[in-house]
Amino acid sequence: MLLVSKLASMLLMIAVGFIIVKCGILKVEDSRPISTLVVYVLTPCLIIRAFQVDLTPERMQGFLASVIFTAGSYILWIVLCKLLKKPFHITPIDEATLVYSNVGNLTLPLISWVLGEEMVFYVGTMQLPFILFVWTHGYKTIQGEGKINWKKILLNTNLIALYIGIALMIAQIRLPEVLETTMAAFTNMVGPASMLVAGMVLAGASLRRILLYKRAYLICFGRLIVFPIASMLVLYVSGVGKAHPEWIPILMAIMIGLAAPPASTVSQLAVVYNKEAAKANIYNVMGLLLCIVTIPLIAMMYRALFGM
């Protein structure tokens, strides 16, 4: 119920972004500087602060479990896309949408609000496999050809924040109080700013066109329901939950991230390389609308399956 409540709050924030554009207070294009602020200032602060914790063997094990579960899910989903390609006529944009969820702008603030900053530490580690996979497999899938830009991957803003956070954690260096207070204030802005951007972008789209695009329901059903459940079942069958019950709450946070709507990075790459950008944006908006219902369902199923 807490998850539903927080998602409903996020939906209201999206509505505010939608209304301020429709009323002419701001324009759709004004979402770009806000989005830039989220990517380059607010989210890095959230990630760095998440690693301001004591380094313990339990946390390191949870860190590795989070990375392995996320990377394993991507591999499983890529294989599923290959198997479903012919029967369901999966296009490159379909595949990228099915594989990559929004583990940043939506998942990080949601986990912070619902499960607390302790779990943000683990969800922040999802950035590592996400960026590596989306800028290798996702990039080549959408573009079709071309060399992988490793510099762009390794110097991604969120990865740099991850490097800094991990370095501070290993060295057990705490941020000065003034800096901590400043970054805490920025951290609290991530969720509202991200949702405002989503609402502003939504205001510039044709809701009629989105709601009448039948294939979007199929792809979003796969992204929000089928693929996360596939990962959940593999995790259950593996017996990891019984062998390491202390990981069950941690992997639930990761599961919520894996059940998030399509990654905005997919839409951005589609626009850059002119590869079905309109369809990618429809998937993105549709996923955002439907996740209000699907994320709590996935969380409930996880809790029932693992006896939480």
C-alpha cells in the first residue's frame, strides 16, 4: 500500500507537469533544462549519498548480488527477445524497450521514498550493468552498426557518481556536514523534478494516438509484466532466496527497478539515430502510465513468492 501511495504521488507530480504546459506556463521544450539538471546534478548526488555507509561484508555481498541479478536479467531478456523475434515480429526498438527499464529517474527516488536510503545503496548499483548493457547491446541494436564508444560508457555521469561513491565508501570518507546538507536537499528534488519532466513531455504527446496504438500494449505488457516475472521465477528456482534469505529484501528493491517503465535512454537513442523515434516515445509514455498498476503487482507477487 505504501508503494501504491508513493506511485500515486508521483502520478500527481506528472499531472502538475502536464497542466503547467497545457496552461501555457511552460513549454514542452522547457523540460530539457530540468532534465539536464536531473541527469548532471540531482541524480549523481543521490547516488553518491547512497554510498555514505559503513563498508561491511554484508553490504559487499548485497552489492554483488544486486549487480549479478541485474546483469543476469538483461542476459535472460536478450535471449527471450531472440526467441520471440519471429513470432512477435520484434523490431530493434521493441527489443531495446523490452530489455531496458528506467533504473534511474523513476526507480531511485521511488525506492528512496518507499524502502529508505539503505536500499538506494543497492539500487544504485544497477547503474553499472545498465550503462554497460544499454551502451553496448542497446546501442548496437538501435543503431544497427557502428563502433561501441567505451569513453562514453565509462565517463557516463551516473557511473562517475558511482565511482566517487564507491571510492568514498571504501576509504570510509564522510562528506562534510555542509556538503551533506546541500546534497541531501538536491537528493530530495530528484523525484519531483523527474516526474515534472515526464508530465511536460506527456503534454506534448497525443494521448489519443498513444492509447490507440495497439502494439504498445503488447510491448508494455512484456516490459512491465512478462520479463520481470521471468527474472523473478529464475531467481526463485535458483534457490538463492533459501540459501541467502538476507538478500530477499535487497533483491526486491532490484526487482522493482527491473519492473520499471522503458528507459528514457531508448527514446533518446531512437531520436539520435532516427530509428522509430515516435514509436519509442509512445512505448515510454504508455509504460509510465501503466506502471502505476504493474509495479505494485510485481512487488506483491515477489512478496508472496519469497514469503515476505
